[in-house]
Amino acid sequence: MFNVVLVEPEIPPNTGNIGRLCLATRSTLHLIKPFGFSLDDRQLRRAGLDYWQEVPLQLWDSFGSLQRGQPPGTRYFFLTTKTQCPYYSVNFRDDDFIVFGRETKGLPRKLLAVNADNCITIPMHGTRSLNLATAVAIVLFEAVRQQQA
């Protein structure tokens, strides 16, 4: 249905939880190297429960390699606190890629700059950021909701 991209994820329980979200929504999880953990990490498997082996998972050496592996016209949306465009203003379509950055630094500025027209945010008050798994759930389930409406 959708594609969730984690660029250089650092915290294994977040990735495990996001894997379950992807499985629950029939979405593919794309992980961009390097990771801050091993895919054999006990915390990753614990957060993913016994579902981790069923998660549609693709590994990539770089974001560029992921893009080169997709057909022309593929749509990407980049989550960042550095835009005013809310995620719910997007009309998501099947096969869209929803891209999230590292827990501690977000997406690289250069990547955001060249994709400024496709940057979206989760409006927040009183905090700089949300837990990565929470952010993925908010945006992914909005995308799913739109497809079922």
C-alpha cells in the first residue's frame, strides 16, 4: 500500500514498532544504511514481536540507491519540523514513499532542500519532536484513512 522509509535509524525499538505498523497497514519498510544497531538486535526483535520476520523489508545503501530502484514518477514525502505544510494537506496515493530521518537529527538538510516542495510536518505545540514510531503512525494511518475513504 505505502512505503515507509527510515533514513539511518538509530533506535532499535522504534524500528521494531514501525515494522509492526508497516505489517498492519500492508506497507513496505525501507531502511537506509547505516543503522545504529544490528538487524539481529534483541530490542528490535522484541519490539517487532513475532511479526518481525513477516514485515515487508527492503534494505538500501543510500537514499539515492532507493530512488534509483523506483520507477519514474514515484512520489516521496519528507517529514520535517522545518516546514509549515501539514501532513494532512497531502492527498496520499498507493505506493507513495513517506520518508523519516534519524531520531536525533532528522533528515539531512541537503535532502530537504532539494525536496522542499514535498516536505511535510506534524503540527506540534510545546515540543520539538515526537517519538519516531509515533510520528510514523500518525502520518501512515492518515494515508491509509484517505485510501479507505
